[in-house]
Amino acid sequence: MPTKHLSILEVKAHIELVSYNSNSAKIQRRCYKLKALILAAGKGTRLKPLTDTLPKHLIPVANKPIIFYAMEQIHEAGIDDIGIVVSTESGPEIKKVVSDGFRWNARVTYVLQSEPLGLAHAVMAAREFLADSSFLLFLGDNLFRDRVKNIVDEFNTCSPDALVVLKEVADPRAFGVAEVNTLGKVQCVVEKPKEPKSNLALAGVYVFTAGVHEAISKLKPSRRGEYEITDAIQKLIEQGKDVHCHTLKGWWLDAGKKEDLLKANRVLLEEVTGPAIYGDVDFKSSISGNIEIGSGTKIVNSTLSGPVSIAENCHIIDSRIGPYTSLGPGTIITDAFVENSIIMAGAHITSIPHIVDSIIGRNVEVVLKAARVEKSEIFAGDYARIEL
Ligand code: DAU
């Protein structure tokens, strides 16, 4: 390894960790301060046409862009040096919204991945940003109930070469899958196996020491043509490196498809502790359950059944909203019923008897043309006009 001369700033950035060896004798270790890397490139093909104009990571769930949840978790874990891997398509929008990370007291460095050639390829693209630091790798479309802070604390306490996060799932074939021995050590990891040897899926958070870069440099593309982080972890295991696991207790969601987004919206709306009402609700309206209403919003002759989140400057007239529905800023809904749906900023919905299980992009207009439509399930990208 080349000798690294540390600047005063870098030296200050080091943190002292006290850990114990197997004989419980106290040893002092100096560790580089942990960085975080959020992966937010990729094409989001399973969410087209929505992702043609809005990166997957900016789709709002419970009225907050998905990537904000990652930023909050990382901030809570005490990491303030964050890299975000973007693509040429996702970069400009993500930079506009996340900016320099000031709102999370963080410093954000953007890294461009020229092509979505896999998670390990994205880490390779961020090599200069990561330098020789240990780092938390966070898949930007993943959401976690458990606190990532606990995972980071576990890594700092145990000092393994890598730590993977696992969750028991009914069907693990769509994920990386781990086999763990009776001592809780990871024995083997395989990406999307046809015949999984366990039901332990790799969830989208990992912590690595800088040793992972050498493993990544030896990778070959997988069957699906990607440089898989799972294969890099398998290489670490084969080299006899210490790969720990942390099993999640709470929910974990990978917001890759429409159903996943609606589920994430439901689960996160459940956590609304409301009511938090900053807008106006007239005397003919009724509200029940947990409700958030942003400032400048007017609710007129309508029924809101929580959990519901309505952002700022919306107009809801003669309508029924909820449960499990979020409405973005500036939404106008007149004479309609919307349930279990994500409606994004500036959408206009008029005279629709029942919109359910829907995701409606920014500034979409939905109007009734036919005499009778009972139930409508809509998945519409930005600026669409839908006549039912
Ligand atoms: O969600 C957990 C799963 O994530 C793990 O169980 C798998 O082992 C892991 O490979 C990964 O599988 P996916 O197929 O779900 O990964 P996906 O292509 O959805 O990408 C995950 C995130 O990484 C997403 O935010 C986009 C970003 N990404 C993806 C690729 C392929 C990049 O930034 N660059 C890329 O090249």
C-alpha cells in the first residue's frame, strides 16, 4: 500500500475507537472516519414512464423523496462525508434536490457513473472519493425501519472486514442471498440464485473496509452483465476475510416497482404521528386517523381518512381522500375519491369516482369523459393527460 501522508484536517477526522480482542484485552485502534456512498445511478426501467422524467430516487413516498430517507439515516449514524453516485440522466435532478447536503449537516460529493454496470462498478467509480476510508454503502432505493446507526456502531465495535445486512424474506430469488453458519459468520453469498440455499436476502446496506477495492478489481461481469457487489463479498469470504452480518428486525423495502412504492408509501404513512394540520379545514369536512396537512392547503366539504399526507398549497373540494394516500404540493382534487395512492406535485383530478392503487406523476391531469367509471388504477408519468 502506498504511504499516505495525512493533512492536519485528515488527522483531526480520525476517530479513536476502543475495541477488545478475543481475550478481552483492551486494545486501542485508530480508524479512518467512515464515509457513506449512496448509489443513485441505474435506469429505473421497472418504473417507466415515471422515471423518464424523474429519477427513481426522487419519487416521493409519504411526501418525501426516497433518497432523503437514506440521507436521514446516514446523518443519524453520524456520517457527514457522503458521496452520491449518479448517472447522466439522474445527476442534474438529484443535484437540484439534494444540493450540497447542507440540510443534513453533510458535505455531498457527486460521482458520475458513466453506465449502470453494477453496484461494484459504481463503487469503483467512487474510488477517488472513498480513498482509503471504510465506508457505508447504501442503495439509494432501499428503505429501512431499523436504524442504520446501529449497524454502523456494530461495525465500529467489531471491526470486521465487511458487514452485510440481512433480512429473512419469503422468496429470496430476486436478491443476493447469504448462507450463515451457526456462529453467525457469513459462509457464502450468491446474487439472485435460482435455488436459494437460505431465505436470508442481502438488504441494501453494507459496510466495507478499503480492502473491498482489491476484491472489486478482480471481478468479472456476472451472467446479467454487471459487476456485482455480492461477488466482491464472496471474494472476501474466499480470501478468509471476516465478513459479519446484521439481521434486520423491522421492515425493509426495495422501491423498485410500482407495488413496492405503494407499499413503502403505506408503511411510511403509518408512521405519521399526526394530526399535524397547518392548512384550513372547513366545518363541512371531517378528518379521522393520522393526517398531515401542509400550510396554504384548503380542505372544503371533504372527508379525509388517515393515514394521509397532504403537502402545501393543495385544494381538496367535495372529495374523499385516504386511507394510505399522499398528495404532493399544489395538487387540486375536485369531486373525487382517492385511496392507497401517491399523487405528485401539481396533479389535477376532477370528477373521478374512485382512484385506487395509483401513482400519478407531476402535473398530470385526470378528467372524466365517459358516463360511468367505477374504479381506476393509474400509473402515469409527469405531464400526462388522462381522460377516463
Ligand atoms: O435491494 C437489495 C438488492 O440490491 C440486493 O439483494 C442485491 O444483492 C443487489 O445486487 C441489489 O439488487 P438489485 O437488482 O435490486 O439492484 P438495482 O439494480 O435495483 O440497484 C440498486 C441501487 O443501485 C439503485 O438505487 C440503483 C443503483 N445502481 C444500480 C446499478 C446497477 C447504481 O447506482 N449503479 C448501477 O450500475
